[in-house]
Amino acid sequence: MLRLRIARRWLVAASPVVLIALGHVVERVAGRFLGVWAWAPTMLVFWGAIAGFIAWGGGEAPWRRWLARPSGSWFWSVLAVAMGLFSLREILVAWRTLESPLVLASWLVFGLVNPWFEEGYWRGLLVEATQGWPFGLGIVYSSVAFAVSHPWIWGVHSAALAKPAALVGLALVGIVWSLAYARTGSLRFTIVGHTCANLLGLAVPVLLNLHVPAGLE
């Protein structure tokens, strides 16, 4: 039984390779028919794969653990939300990219749903699976994998997310959110921060090349 648990943890730790490769292929194939809108079917496959990984490797009632009341200092919870609020400038300068009803609806659905899947996977599942790694390597690994997933999947069609600067910024944000989860034992505020980042940062207009965030021009 112990060997089975150890093997499962290593397979979970290796799962980003499968997830990123799957997303990349779907994005390229869908792009032949949908262009920049390929992100929509790719996202559904992405969410489905994440749900499968969590169901298989997350243990018993993982969301009960992940949504527990934060422990320790409130500093990490506040910092997790603040990382999302840093995107406020984008919606202030480019809110007109949401004038299309289709873009607006997509922006809302994506912004409110995606953080649950991504935080559950990149932070909850991966940080737990790698928590025995030395020197905080698990946090670095999950954060780098989170960052790399953006250019390799969404950067296929999004010019902004293909930029090296986006990779660096996403890795730093991922480290903060991973540390926040590790220090508080809760994903409550990383989900809130991720939601703010997706909505305020105009994630869907960025995916559609309707907006390029500051620093990624």
C-alpha cells in the first residue's frame, strides 16, 4: 500500500508533462478550424484532464482540505489576493475589449471557473504530491510547470503569452501562490487572487489577441 501511494505521488508529479502536451496538441488542432478561439475547446479539455487528475490522485475529499480555513499568518492570504489585484491597470485601460457580448460572457465564465481548476491542480494537487522534496523544490517545480503551461498551450495563438516576460511573471506569481498554500494550508485566497488576475487582467481578450498587457508589447 505504501509503495502504491508513493508511486501515485510520483505519477501526479509527472502529470504536468501529459497535461501540457495534451493542451498543446488540442490547441494546434482546434486552431486550424477556430483560429484564436481555439482556446475555448482546449480549455474544456484542459479542465477535464485536471478534474481527472484530481479525482485519481487527490485522495479523499481533497476540496475539503483545500478550502479549509487558512492557518498561520494572514500575510500570505493577503499577498495571494494582492498578486491578482496587480492586474487592475489592464481592465482600466482596455475595458472596451469586453464590449462584444460573446467576449464579455467568455471573460466572465473563464474568470470565475478557471481558478478553481488551476489552483486545485497546480497548487493543491502538485504541491501536496511534491511536499517531501528537499529545499522547496516542489514549490519551484509546480510554479515553473504552471508558468510553462501558458506559452506551450495558450501561447500557440496568444502573442502576449508567448513572450518570455510572461513566463517570468507567471513563475513568480506561481511561487507566491504556492507559498501561500504551503503556509496557510488553504486555497481560499489563492483562488480569489487567481480570479482577480483572470478578470482584471482581461485573460480572454489576451487569449484572443484583443489586448496585450503592459510589459508584453
